[in-house]
Amino acid sequence: MIGDENLNRLRKNLNSDESVPSKLKVGDITYNIQIAYRGSYTRKFRKRSFMIDFDDPEKFLGARKIHLNAEYRDPSLIRNKLSLDFFQDLGVLSPDSQHINLYRNGDIKGVYLQLESVDDLFLKKRGLPAGPIYYAINNDANFSFTRDDKQKESLMSGYLQASGKPSDDDFLHHLITTINSTPQSEFLSTVSQHLNMDKLLLWLVGAICTMNNDGFTHNYALYRNSDTCMFEVLPWDYDATWGRKVNGGIMDHTYVPIEGKKGNHLLHLLFQIQEFRTLYKIKLEEILETKFTVDYLENKILDLHQLVRPNILLDPYKKRKIDIFDDEPEVIFQFIRDRSSYLKEQLKILEQS
């Protein structure tokens, strides 16, 4: 529920992250909130995504903020959730999500994906130690001193701290400096002291299987566990996956190579080390045989699809495309078959030094 004046403020400042006061009613409970647009190019779509901050963070499931994603270009509206659930299944820290119907001043605005924010309350909910969290917000988040052969203005360029203290930036500075200054002969052992390598391998397998083309230099978050003193990588914004591009078109199942997209300097250096390539090959082979299969994922996909379908018919932006929506499970199934076959064929590359 939002007043006309505040709604007009949002519309007139489409590219601004400024929030306006509003109220959110969930069931019988009404919450005081601040609401703003979120995303970059997606703000120009007719159906826009939102960031919601709660005035009292303890009232709404212990959340300080949530994200409402329109999933406008995904014909299925389930790819983001399917991806995040897949990462959780692999053992990678990943935000919870659920589909909701959003109404504004009594008028339905369609099916949205409610995403948990990755912050200190995300850690608290899981009983994890406190630690800084960073969102990788653009391609500067490539673990390098440079981008496109140009020196970056700051080692923090590309990162936004979502939780932590200003002094925590020193840990990320040190990680990036270590990555860029350690000789190859010592690289794996040294970097493993700062990065949870088991979790990194699982995150990499998830990104490769789901084929997130943007997931290697942004669309991820970093969390530094204060007990282990090691960073972990978390997925974020995985709607352009499972065979679809960011514009909703079909992406060829071979588009992202088995070693990921170029640009992530950390992965570039790791893939030069045969021990890492072997570890990655073992983990990828396991997941291709067990969890990245139609047999394993079919019911998850169909259940999500059937959950959303009745609500698609109410969505003013999607209801006329129900025929495309109905075909999406098979599109995803075929992608899994094709992508799995391609990756199995490419495994031999990992044996080459």
C-alpha cells in the first residue's frame, strides 16, 4: 500500500536507489517499510523489481530487508529459485526464496520471487559466525588488479559491503593482493588458507551446470567466516540460467565452457594448476551423475511449475504468454540433457595441463 505522491517519486526517479515509505500487508499483519526499485537494466521493464526494508527487522521472519524480483524475462519464472535451491542441494550457502503474488493498492501486479537478503541476519538464521559480506555488483569484481588491461581505481571496485565494518575491507584487500602476488608453485596452498576451497569447487560446479554466463565476475556474494577466517562464494541473481539468456532467448548449451567464462582472474590462475583441475573434475563428474540429471530434478521442476501456473493466469504481464510458460519444463529438461552431455565430453580437457 503506497500513497500516490510516493509512487510518483519512485516513477520519476527510476534509476535512483532512493526508497519511499510504504506499508506491506502479509496475511493479517501490516508492516511499515521503505520500498525502492532494484536492478539495473530491469528498471526499464514494465514489471519492475523492488527492494523492501523493514522498519522493525525482527517482525518479518527476522529479516531486515527482502528482494522482490519480477523475473520479467524468464518465461518460466522459476529459473532463479531452481538455481538457488540447486546450490543449496550442493551444499553451497544460498539465499532462500519463494514465489508470491504482489498487489499494489489492491491491484495485482503479478508473480514475484521473494529473495532473502544475504546479510548478518542471513548468517544468524543459519547459526553461522559473524563476518563481512560483499555483493559483486559489476565486472570489476574479477579478483584482479585490472579489468580489460586497465588498472582499477580501487581493490574494492566492483564490491558492495552488505554487512560488516569498514575495517573488514582489509580482509578482501588481502585476499585480492594474495591472488595477484603469489607464485604459481605456491598458489593453491596459499589461496586455500583464505578461501574455502571445498565450497569454491561446489559453487563453481553449480555455476557451470546451471550456465550462468554472468556468474563469474558478478552475480555472486562473498562471506568471510570469522571462525575459519576463510571466504566462501555464494550465488546471486540466477534467472538467466538453465538455457535462457538475460533477454529470455535460448542460450546454446555450449556457450559457457567447462572452465567458466574468461575474466575471473582467480579461476584463471587456479585452472593452470593440475591439482585443482583434478579436484574440479572429480566433483563435477559426481554431480553430473547424481544431481544434474533430469531424473533428479524433474519433480522439483514440475512442482515449481505447477505451483506458479495458476498465478501466472492472474499476472497482467505474463498471462498472455501461458503457452510459452507451459512449454518451459521441457525446455529446461532438454537443456539439462544437452548440457550434461557436453560437459561429460569436455571432462578430458581437465586432464590436460
